[in-house]
Amino acid sequence: MTNQIAIVLGLILIAAVSVDITLFGDTHLVFLGKKLFELIHWVAFWR
């Protein structure tokens, strides 16, 4: 992955998170963060 692709992907991610927070608040982001943490913990267990 080149630096240019990484920067574009990062900007898209930041834009998506900011739109989500603006339109729906931060409760969805907290929920997704908790679920992501559970997924990482589950995958680490099976590793």
C-alpha cells in the first residue's frame, strides 16, 4: 500500500466517522467499539 492510498483511506474513514457523529450522535460509535473489542478478544482466543 502506498502512502497516497493510505492517506485517502484515512480521510475517508475520518469523514465517515464525522458524518456518523454529526447525524446520529456517538452512541453507535461506542457500540461498534465495544463489539470490535469483543471480536479482537475472540479472535485472539482462537489464535
